[in-house]
Amino acid sequence: MEKKTLKIGLFGLGTVGSGIVELLMKKGKRIGDNRFVLRKIVENDLSRKKGASISWKLVRSDPDWILNDPEIDTVIEVIGGIHPAQEIIMQSLKMGKNVVTANKALLARAGSEIFQKSVENGCYLGIRASHIASYRLIDSLVSSPSQISTLQGVLNGTCNYLLTEMERKEEFFSVILKRAQAIGYAESDPSDDIDGYDTAHKLIVLLGLVSGTFLPLKSLYVEGIRRITLQDVKFARELGYRIKHLAIARMAGRVVEARVHPVLLPQGRGLARLEGVENGVELRDEMGLDISMQAPGAGKYPAATAILEDLICIAEDRKLLFLSEKEPLTLKKMEDIETKYYLRLNAFDQAGVLSKISGILGSHNISIQAVLQKGERKEGGYVPIILLTHKAREGNVQVALSEIGMLSAVQESPLLIRVEKETF
Ligand SMILES: NC(=O)c1ccc[n+]([C@@H]2O[C@H](COP(=O)([O-])OP(=O)(O)OC[C@H]3O[C@@H](n4cnc5c(N)ncnc54)[C@H](OP(=O)(O)O)[C@@H]3O)[C@@H](O)[C@H]2O)c1
């Protein structure tokens, strides 16, 4: 095979960018028969290069320094965010440069456009670092002749850390969140992670790769973990479950059910076993073949390694992940999904309240599988009631819950967590 030299321009010298520089330095520019030459770095904050053993001459803040350099054939974008990352990627592709990016938020928003531009210009687009927990699985499956029918995963380390620490230490959400921020497992503004958007971006990218279509973020049902309490974690355990924050996509032909929210999973198998910041992904194809993978979902070196794999693919002229044009996906409405439900409500402790609640559920075709009434009973006080339902239609459950929430004996709106079947 012909030896190749990639001349690389790197945008961003933050966590991932500095990891790439370190890996390239460690590997001594040559990997296999190919050479990887880091020609230029563009970084906003020049103080970032302190500590990285690179020459000052290599770093500037002007993007055109890389974009207008005809010698640079490969651009790595690890600045994150939407703008100017999108313009940098589109411009690079337009100029015939290969692009490698870790930017799942941008791909979730503009993935189709970016892929199309790369195809039009005959450039490689490497996106492994945007789904580092699963790229090795997806790599082998994108080229497989059989369709993926189910894709589900714990895709956000912060959420999994918060949920498992609540369970392990029996501490409140706010206490664990502060600790996670102190040790770098949660950002100072953790909203993207704990409100589910980071997971949703990853699901859109994964589903895009297996289906050929990037769904718009606003079409997806996305719910985070802010309303999950220590009480829920304990009740779930008592009922034989663990609470996980899950991305779920199920495909039947071109009809897809795609959602992101907390779930109860039966203890002891598959994704339910993940601890701390671990991520996991499971895929089932239409022939019923299951594969799963557990891997770090974030981090300087895992992300930099995924980028390096893309660079090696480019140098070896290996086909990267390509979206093939397919007919659009039809998204199943959330109200039409069917599953079991965990419902927690705070109800006034008096005779007849439970029968009113079960009456409302029954009138919407929702039958109860188990009831748990816990907590200290106080004369005239509120107690938590946990209801586990049999399979029911989401639309019916939502209507029933709004009726239950209006009962004078029920304090605050009830919490609903969907109960999923055992994972693979
Ligand atoms: N960290 C991970 O574990 C991980 C894993 C997988 C994927 N990713 C993805 O990788 C990307 C980068 O993440 P990161 O954690 O490395 O972020 P980061 O530590 O914040 O690094 C980004 C760097 O880019 C610089 N920058 C921002 N805008 C710029 C611009 N217009 N021109 C030049 N430099 C600019 C930033 O400087 P300022 O701080 O001055 O703005 C910062 O130094 C994101 O898309 C992220 O989602 C990260």
C-alpha cells in the first residue's frame, strides 16, 4: 500500500485537542507506514498551549491560517459548539480537506448537511469521537447487510454517576451533584448532561449512522434526571430494579421509536449493571443478533484515540462511516408507545384516596401490578404511594396522571418513570 503523509490542522487545544497532540507526539508522527504531521493549531486561548510541548510557532487564533493553507489536507475540529465549528467544517470540506470531528451537538443539528458536503467533495468525514462509547460496534454494523432493529444505551457518564452514587451512598441528588462537579464528573453548568440533551445528541448521531437519517432534536422525546429522588432510587431497588438514564431507538422498517428518559431496568443484567461514569450500548439486528459494548463515554484519551483511528482510516484510504440515502424515517408518536410505568405520588393519608386513584387509572385502561405505600404515617399528613402498572399506552397514562394531579388529596404532580424490559 502507498505510504501517505497527512498534513493536519487542529482546531481547539482543550481537553480533547491536547490529548490528540500528546498521542501524536507519543507515536512519533509515524503510525504503521503512514506519517501524521501536525502543521498548525488554531486556539482561542493561547495560554492553553502552556504545558503542551509544542512550538509557539504552531499556534495562532486565526481560523484562516489553517483553512487557507493548501498544504493542509486534514482538519480536526475539537472546539465544540455550533458556531463557528459548523462554518469551519463546511469550509474545510468545500476546500477539499478531510474532516475529523468530535462534535456530537453539531452533528445532531447539521449532520445531514455535513455528510452531504463531504460526499459532494469526495472528502472523508471522521466522526468516531462523537460516539466514543460505541464506535467500534457501529463501525462493524454500518457495513453489515442486516438492519438494526433496536439500539439502546446509557450514553452519559454524568447521569449514570449521579444515579449510581445516590444508590450506593444513599445521599441526595444535590449533594452528589456538587461532589461530581468538584471531581470533574459534571460541568459547572450540568444542564446538557442531566437534562438529557447530551444523550439525545448521541442518539441522533447513532441513529443517523444506522438509519441514514439524522432526526431533528426537537422531534425527540427528551427527559433528564432532575426529578429522580433518593426515595425513587430506594423504591426501585426494593421492587427489583435500578434507575438508569437511557437512550432508546426501535426501528420497524422506516418507522422508529426514539426517546431519551430515565427508566427502571430489572437489576442484574445488561445496562442495569453499569456503575459510575461507565457507558454502555446494545444493538440488536433484524435477525435477532445482539451485541453490546461497555466503554468510557468521555475523556481526553478515549476521545483522542477515536480521532486517531479516523486519521489512520484516512491515511489507509479505508472507507469511513458514510450515510447512504434512504427514505425518511417516520417517528412514532410518544403517546403511542406502550410500556409499564412506575408512578410516585404524594397523597393525603386518608381512607378512599387510593381507590380514587386506581379508579382514574382503571378508567383509562391502566391496571395496577403492585402498590407500595411507605414512609411514616402522620395523622393528616402526606405519604408517598408507588404504583407499578401493567403495560399501558403512554397517552392514556399522561391523561390519567393529569387527572390524578388535580385531586385535592394529591400533592404536586405525580412522577412517572417508564419500566423497560431486561436489556440484552
Ligand atoms: N471532553 C471529552 O471527554 C469529549 C469526549 C468526546 C467528545 N467531545 C467533544 O469534543 C469537543 C471538544 O471538547 P473538549 O472537552 O476538548 O472542550 P474544551 O476543553 O472546552 O476545548 C475546546 C477548546 O477550543 C477552544 N475554542 C473554542 N472556540 C474556538 C474558536 N472559535 N477558535 C479557536 N479555538 C476555540 C476553547 O477555547 P476557550 O475555552 O477560550 O473558548 C478550548 O480551548 C466537543 O465537541 C465535545 O463535545 C469531548
